[in-house]
Amino acid sequence: MPVENYEKVIWLEIHVRVKSKTKMFCSCKNAVDLADEPNINVCPVCMWFPGMLPALNSEVVRLGVKAWLLMNCEINKISRFDRKSYFYPDLPNSFQTTQMYEPITWRWSVKVIVNWEVREFAIHHMHLENDAWKLIHAGGKTLADYNRAWSPLMEIVTEPVFSDKDEVMEFLKELQKMFRFGWVSDADMEKWQLRCDVNVSIRPKWEKKLGTRAELKNINSFSAIWRAIDSEFLRQVRILDSWGVIEQETRWWDDDKWVSTTQRSKEDAMDYRYFPEPDLLPVVLDDEYINQIKQEVWELPIEKRLRYLHEYKLWEDDARIITADKDLALYFDTIVELTKDPKKSCSYITTVLLSLINECNDKWWICNLKFEPSELAKVIELVNKDELSSTNSKTVIEELYKSGWSTEEIVDRLWLRQKNDLWALETIVDDVIAKLPTQIEDYKAWNQNVFGFFVWQCMKASQGAWNPKIFTELLKKKLN
Ligand SMILES: [Zn+2]
């Protein structure tokens, strides 16, 4: 059967490292960037010494609730922890503490823009769980690092709602933005703060029943997910086309070779012998607590983006660039607040300010610039009042960026202010006309081309400080 007659059905299991100060069940530092030397953020609790008991970190619950509020979901006011039993050398206590039966939230959806269209993708649930230890294989030996033992994770499980990789990409990027906006996680894939298991199944286009899925485990870059989906689709098509049967299994994606290999046949939930965690009480949340956290939830990045598109009429690319980063979006909002001019604010930020930051490639990001947002707003205000030309406005912003002086100071020190005092301008225009009687007669008789020459004479007489637009208008009025 031709490849076009098959369709993909994809769903995701996403692990996100929560950015709490301390670990999930003890007071050790939660080293989210994993940069510390091995085994320094450890204590008897997270090393699972006999007799030690876990204590749930309230910050993890708070960040979890916040993440879910960011996604407009319903909170489960009573949730519980369960033990998922399995042995692996990176899990010496032989179980993971997770939420199997009553996760802290379920059933909601995330709004995403895919190919210019707003779509919603359904989530099955999200739960909290702890991370395992880390094994380092070196010199024929295996070493254990306990730094990330009991580091908190959120696992988000989607419904089988994706039909192709562009939807998966936009969804993951939106999720990443949301978590960054809410200070819940940096969700940096390179640092393993966001990693993804991709479940892929295929079926003939006319078929309603889901095909058998293969799970591609722990992929941690957007481009690798892109390649893995393509490769898995073709592998399954080849199997079905040769009358084979697709096994339910976990596969490992090798992004150097662009192939996946069987890791193990997929276990069912039963194999993990889940049972209620006896050492932890249920998590009970009341309305007051949830309302308090609601105060910390800002406008979602997707809502901002839609507002910029519909209310401010920004271009799709600009709206995307500005909402890609929370600091940048807040900076833009501040400038618009001051200037009431979204289009110009956007264009000065994306074309002038961001290229300066990129060119200089230094430590200055939008939140630690040398000048206040009000100074950039002042530049836009002067341009709108015709007191600064748009060419000169770039010079002013470069100077703001370098020196940190105020806009007014720069405009005056560099003689960039255009003067719009009509009476003074008229005097100059009259002087110029009086000094050039022959040229004026030429102009009136036959040579319209010399008009620019008069504007130039006026600019020269005013030492370039005054507004050429007004000179042009005055000259036209007087000569015609
Ligand atoms: Zn600890």
C-alpha cells in the first residue's frame, strides 16, 4: 500500500524538571542544571538510608499547581502518591514515588498555533514523581551520582492527538514557553530539563482503531524528535506492507545513526506492582491555597501572542519572536504601555534593539540593559512628534545601549533634535527664497527639478537640525 494511505497517531509522555530550590522529599539542593560535582547534594534521606522518611516539599506542590493553572486545568484537590516498583541500578531503593491512581490533575488541553491556526491538544493527565539517580560509565566502571536522586519531575501524558511532527513541535515549544513564563522550569532540552517519550502508531487512513504503538524513549532535542517520528513511521509502514506484525515495545533512538533499536518489550502497568505510598499523606489543597497561587499566574504566552496578532495587528513572526521569552514580552508590554504604539514599539525592539544585543553577543539581555524602558519609549515619542528622524533614532538607541545616558541627553549632545518651531522655520524659508531670485524664477518658469535644492538650502541654513518635512511643506506653500 502506498505510504500516503497510512496515517500517524502520536502521543507524548513528557518529563519536566521542576525548578524548586530543594529536592522533592528532603532539604538537599535541587541542582536543576546538573553542573555540580557528583554526590555533594545528598543526605541520608535521598540516599535511602534505613529508617529515613520522606517529607514532601511544599514548593514542589506549589510549582506544580502553578504549572497546571498556567494550562487552565482543573486541580484534583486530593491527590496521592504511589510506589512504582522496579529494579534498575540507578534506583537502589527499587521503586519510584509517583502518582498512578490519583494524580494532582487531569484532563485539560493546551492551545497551540499550528500553521496559522489555533488548535487545542488534549492532555490525559499530569503527575508528580521523583527522578532516579545518575549512573556514569567510565573506564570500565560504573559510578553513581546521587545529586539528582529525588529531584522533582512533572510527567505530562497527552492523549493520542497528534497526527504529525509539526503539531508535536509546536506543542512542545508552547509547553516550554509556558513553564518558562511561570518560573516552573527552564525546560532546557540540552540540560535534560525537558525530555520526551514519543509513542508512534500507524493505521490505514480509513481505519478508526489505533494501531500498536512503539515508544521511542527519552529523546531530548526538537530535531531528534522530528527525525525519530519520520524514521518510526517508515519502519512501521515497511512491516505492515510485508504482512508483518508491529510489536508493542520500547525503542531507543540513536540520533547519530538516525535509527531506532528494540530496547525491551513494553511493560503493562501491572508489571510495576503499583501500591499506595505508605510513608506520605495525601496532598489536600483548598480553594484559598489555589486562589493564592492564581495571583501569580500571568497571561499565558499563547494568549499574549493572540492579543498581539488580533489587537495590535503585529506580524505573525514578530508576535512569535516577542513571546518566545518572558522578559522580552514583559519589556514589550512596558514599552507599549508608555508609547501606546505597538507597531513601532515592536519594530524598534525586534529590528534595532535585538540586533544590537545579538551583534554585541554580550551578557546584556533585555532585563539588564543599561537604560530604562522609558528611555526607549522616549525615542519613539520623539520620532512620533517629528523631533527625531528615524535614521537618527537608531543612533540614539545605539548610544543608549553603549553609554546608558538618557535619550534627551543623547539627542542634545549629538545635535539630533529636529526643530519644528514654525515661526523660526518660516524665517529661514523666507531668507532662502530672498537670496535665490534667479533660481526661483527658473523653478516657476520651467524647472520643477530644483525644488530639492531649496529644501537642501533650508537644511543647510538651519545646520541640519530642523525638520525637512516642514521645510518641504512651507516651500510648496510659498512657491506655488
Ligand atoms: Zn537529600
